[in-house]
Amino acid sequence: MLSNTSKGESRGGSKVKADFGGVSREIDISLVDAKVGDYVMVHAGFAIEIMDEHEAKETLELWKEMLEKYEYEFPRGSIEYGKTNSQG
């Protein structure tokens, strides 16, 4: 299961505008008791867990490191989606 960590920015009922590394998305917080400013684990558009700030920042740093490594190994435009090296 893949999920991501986000920080809630503004609220409108059970929906929260959340920041995903500079990209804002609306998520549903009806499954948790989250408030604006809380860090949450998000899966399929739903907040599924409230995270403490230290744990959330650690998780975000790990995501950042993985993405930087991926970008170094596969610069944008260097491979086509769905093709492997054996397919040319």
C-alpha cells in the first residue's frame, strides 16, 4: 500500500486542502480527528493516520532523498513510461 505524508492547510467541513511538497490537493479527513496544521498519512485521498511532527518530517525527508536518488538515476525524459532497457 502506498501512502504519503501531508500537512493540512485549510479546512472546509470534512475536506482539507493539504500540501504535498508544494502541490496542494484536497483530502478527506472524515476517518481521523485531524486539525489544520496536523501532519497526516494520506492514502487514496483520505487521511488515514495523524502523525507527530517529528515522525512526519522524518518521513518527508526520506521521500525527498528517494526522489532525488530516482531523479539522479533516471533524469526526466531519459526513459519512456513502460519501457525497460531490454525493449530499447
